[in-house]
Amino acid sequence: MLDKLDAVASRYEELCAKSEQPDFYNDPKAAAALLREKNDLEPIVEAYQAYRQAEQDMQEAQELMAEPEMKELCQESYAQAKQTREELYDKLQILLLPKDPNDEKSVIVEIRGGVGGEESALFAHSLFRMYSMYAAAKGWNVELLNYNDTELGGVKEADFVINGRGAYSRMKYESGVHRVQRVPETESGGRVHTSTATVAVLPEMEEVDVQINPADIEMQVYRASGAGGQHVNKTSSAVRLIHKPTGIVVACQEERSQVQNREKCMRMLASKLYEMEQEKLDSQVTGMRRSQVGTGMRNERIRTYNFPQGRVTDHRIGLTLYKIDSVMDGDLDELISALAAADQAEKLKNAK
């Protein structure tokens, strides 16, 4: 590992020297790529320098322990430096893990009501609200793509973009089936019902990231509508795109302009095609579904929200939190950080 860290430090110094050249910004695209690489390496180099400093502190303390009057004081300094070095070693192992190239991207989130009729649609709306509040807390922006609501305020389907650097690195752990246990508003007898909703999280891809043949796309236009005939457009501004080779269908009706809706559809289609290709590659490499904590399949139950008991349980890591109200208000960091830590631990185990 130390040889790899020496190489990283050397590369970082090289990038720093290049960024200080007077003609550095003559090629803005190359400059941006170099600065991204430099920023990615910086936390590794800083931790490595601190690791080297801790080693030096240990050596100096050990040498001074030979003097009787300094022994007790230096033993304490040695122990502290040793603990710091061990902590930094663990941190460096994680920092050196291969990064998901999509972690810094924005995300497209798709929520669909599942088992449970109208109650599942109401739960899907609760999830949409939860993610919107989480995004707001992170300073990210939510951009609605497609929203099909019901008479009682539920959501049959909601597609939206969360725009923000690093959104995928956090939101990717939310893909899968979410289950709710609660007394529905429509239940007069007070019985607890179990319903589900499905969440899919895709890194947002641009058309330039994925090759799409225009001849493979069938475009349909229709009038946008809402529950009970509300928000009905008199013009056919809503757009549905069908990718004929794969059968993928995407739709957008939230913009008044047909051109804008088509543009958003193309972004959704690019992300779906990218995900399909990645799943194909993953299955070829592993011979099984993507197995890490953060890449559960969409039909796998990942979390249960139990309202009568006030708890939220993530089944992938066996974590239960008794703060369902704050979770539903977007307080997801404790859950997501625990999932990220479990994911890193799994990758470390596989790397050894």
C-alpha cells in the first residue's frame, strides 16, 4: 500500500506543478479534468502526509525514551502517535478503494406505487416528500420530470432529478422496495396495513455519455393531465419516448414546452440505457446480481417503515432507528452513512 501511496503523492505533485503553469487554462476542458484529478488525490495525499508525520513522531518518542527523565512523558506521546498512525492507515485503505465514477453525478429518481392500492400511492408520495426534504437539507435542487398523482393525494409514479454534486454517492443506496406498515387514512377499523413502493436511482447521464441512434426512438406526444382532470394542458406538450431496441419507455409532462419535455426524456433515456449496460457488464463479471450493499436490485425489499412502533429498519445492514418522524422529514444521513460504511467494509474485505 505504501508504494501505491508514494505513486499517488508523486502524481499529485506533478498535477500541482502543471496547474501553476501560465498556459494552464489555454485548454479549459483539459484544465478542468486535471483539477478534478488533483482534487480527488488531495485528501489521500493529506492523510498520507499525516501518516508519515505520525510515524516520525513515534520514532522521535522512542529515541527519547532512552533518557530516564523523559521515559514516562515519551511513552504517552508514543502511544498517541501510534494510535493516530493506525487510524490513518485504516482511513488510507478506504481512500484507496476504487471510486464509483458516477459518485459525483446528479441522479434521476423514479418512485412507483407497489402492493397496496391507494395506500401504496400515498406511501409513494411520502417517499417523494422525504427525498425532496433530504435534497433541500443538502442544498440540492429537485427538478420534476413526471408526476402522476391520484384523487386522494397519492402518487402512482414520480420521476425527478436531484441536481447536486455527489448526489449519486448518497442516493444510490435508496434503490429497492420500501415497505410501510401503518393504519391507512382510508381504514375505519384501525387495522395496520402493509404496502410497498419501489424506488430506482440512476446516475444522470448526458446524451454525449451514451450513444443513442435517433432512428431507434419513437416519439409520442399527448396532453399533460393531473388527478381529476386538473392541470390539463390544451396543447400536446407531454412527450413519451420509446426506445425500440430495448423497449424502454420514458415520459415527461412537467414542462409547458414539448421541446423541453423531449430534452428531459432524452436525459432519462440515456440514464436508463447506461444502467442497463452496466447491469449487463456486472452480471458478466460476477455471474450474479450486483451484490454490494449499495446496489440492491429493484425487486429486493430494503427497508421497512413501521409507524405504530415508530421505527425504520434497513434490512441490508440490520439497522433499526426509532425516529420515523424525522426520517420521513428527510433526516436520512444516519441511515445512508451506515450503508456507505458497510459498503466500504465489504469492498475492503473483497480487496484483501
